[in-house]
Amino acid sequence: MKKSLTCIAASIFLSFGVYAATEGVEYQVLPASAQFDAPNTVTKIYSINCPFCFKYEKAGIPNHKIIPAGSKIEQYHISPKPPFGIEKSTALAIAKEIKGDQVFKQVKAEYYNQYHVKKVKFESSDATINFVLDDLDMTRSEFDKHAENPKVKALIAEWDQGVAVANIQGVPAITVNGKYLINTKSITSMNMLKDLITELSAK
């Protein structure tokens, strides 16, 4: 299901053109229970543990070149997906809230590289956390303290709004405005994805 979109960076010739997207084909409206408040936002819902999410990351899907002016991109790492999803979400949330975007990107890259390039799986919760302490430039006691920070907990809760979406189509998932879920298996080019995001953003 995900393979077509992971290849679109090299296939940019197809486009919707004058044809409108069809609900149930290129996208679906999320049920009310899965919708979340994200105006003018393209959200990628993902897990470090997902191989297709790693392919999306390498391909830069989505990126700012394919979203309308005035829109932004958010990334929701969902914590329930094993192994050690909550530990990875916590490390990523601490990186983003306490250290900033650059460290967040570094921690995410380190996890992806360890799991999908080196093929090394963590054997415990402690190992999962300790792996990124140097990147975070903090001790384990500092990590545990930051994990209780209300802003960190709130960010994890915000990201986990994506769990209901992941239950519909799996991950990675791309949503527009927290309401529309792109059917990634129908997307065959970057231009097509760009046009679809533009159309859904205007609804």
C-alpha cells in the first residue's frame, strides 16, 4: 500500500490537472471520532518502528514544496506502536520541547538509523532511552524529570491523536486539516500529491 508513494519523488509527471479528487478514491473524510483540530496543517502520522515511515522520511514526504502558502507541516509520532513506542515518543517530545527542532531531528534520525539501517533492536526500555541521552545532552535523571514536564506530556498526547487515524489506514498516514486522510495507495506522483493537498486544504 505504501510502496507507490515512496517512489513518487522520482515520478513527477502525473497530476490531477483539471480533474477534482474523488472521496473514497484519493482521500477519505475521517470519522468524527478520528478528526483532530489542525487548521491549515498537513500532518504526517508515523512511528520510528515502521519501515515505510523510514522510507517517507528519506524521500521527504511531505515537504514544504508541496503544501499551499500559509499551511504548515506537523509530525505526530504515535506511542502505542511497539517495540518501546512510548520511550521513543518521550525522547522525541523531550527533544522538541526542551532542546528544539534541531535536536528533535537528530534524535529521530538516530533512532531511524539504528532500527532500519543498522538493524539493531533495543532489548529494553532503558536501552531505548539511554541510546539518545548523548544527543539530548542530559543524564538519565534529567531525562526522567523532563518526562514529567507538562509540556512534554501534552505534546505526546497531541501526537497520539494520530492513533485513531493509524487504526484506519496504518502508518505513515497523511492528513489535511485534521479532517481528510489521503489514500496513499492511490498517489502516483509528487505533483498529484501536491494537487490533492492543495484541493483538500481549500475545503
